[in-house]
Amino acid sequence: MKSKDLQFLTWDQAKTCLNASSVVVIPLGAQCKEHGLHLPLNTDFVMAEELKKLVASQVEAVFAPTINYAYYPAMIKYPGTVSLSYETTIGMISDICLSFKIFSVRKFYILNTGISTLKPLKSAADQLAHENIVLRYTDLNKLLAPVKKSIEQQEGGGHADEIETSIMLALKSEIVQMQKAKKDFTGSGGGPLTPIDDGSGVYSPTGAWGDPTLASIEKGKKLTDALVSGIVSEINELNKS
């Protein structure tokens, strides 16, 4: 199978691979979003880029450049985090897809590495359906659930935790500072995280939510394999439609 990396093509080369049967994959991952004391702000972006490499070798698709900003309101109180509004995120995704529609493309897959992005992505998909455009996207919770259930040791979490840190150890271990990882979990919580204990959200002094100290490369490889397998399957389904 052959995939194309759109950013490196000339416009006449792009013309030959953009048509009604094409699947355009758009990676989406925050490049400025806090991930605790042990993971850099660009964690989601790196994850999107690394997954893109693994997936591209197994599917036939056109890969667009990675989108590095979107809807991340739960971490906005931590320095360095940037979040677009819900409406702006929907508009951005819709505009990108509609730009490709000019060249008859109607099938899109967002290689999504966030959780808060799921709702605006669904809204964008619903809007684009009226334009005869099919938009599918990665749901990390769905694809990771079976493996997560078998390997997770933390009592709870969901951000820069055992699971996400394990994935990053498998994908890009050199940017993970495990010596700075700390358990930061006081219950199921709900709502935005905050580094200030003032009742305005779920207090998390580290910015993580869970126990990243339990992370390992071995767990990360199992999680990553599940992600890649699920994403490849979903893109292949689009190709067949």
C-alpha cells in the first residue's frame, strides 16, 4: 500500500491523488497543552506524528499536515496550554474538509490524540454529512479499552497518567522525564484541572491525573499496537466505502 504525504507534493502531484475515492487522513494533536511534570507540552502532537508514521505504512491514503491546535479547555489554567473555542474547532475542521471537497474528496479520517476533541469532531462530522462528506475520527477510549482493562494498575486517571505515559514511552521515550513523574489522583473528579487549590476545578498540582509512575514501555507497546490496529482498520473501512 502506498500513502502520500501531502505537504511534500507539488500541486500537480496532489491533483493525481485527490479524487472521489481518496481518503484524506488529518492528524490532530495539541502542540501546546500541559501533560504533567514529566511530559512536554507537545505530547499529543508527537503522538499524532508518530502514529501517523506507523499507520501510513499500512494504509492507502493521503496524509495532510498535523493540526496542532484545537479544543482543550480542561487544562487552560496551566501555563503553556492553548485552547481554541468549541465553535472555532468545528469551523476549522469543516473548512479544511470543504477545501478538499473542491477536488471531489469526500472521505476524511481525523487521527485524533485527544479526548476533549471528540465532541467538536462529532459536531463537525454531523455538519459535513450535509455536504455529502464522511468524517470519521479516532476515539482513544474506544480503541484502548480492551488492552487498558488488562494492563492498567492505577486506581483511576485519564491525563498524563499510566496509560498515556506508557504510550509515550513506547513512541518517544527520549522526551519522557520519568524521574519527575508523580502520582496525582484524589478521586474520580470531573471538570477542568487546576494547579490552584481554590475550588475552581479538580486540583492537580502536577497537571497529571492518575499514576504515571506505573507506566512502562511494555505496556506502551501493547497500547500502541491496539491503537495502530484500530486506526488502520477504520481507515481501511473508509477506503472500502
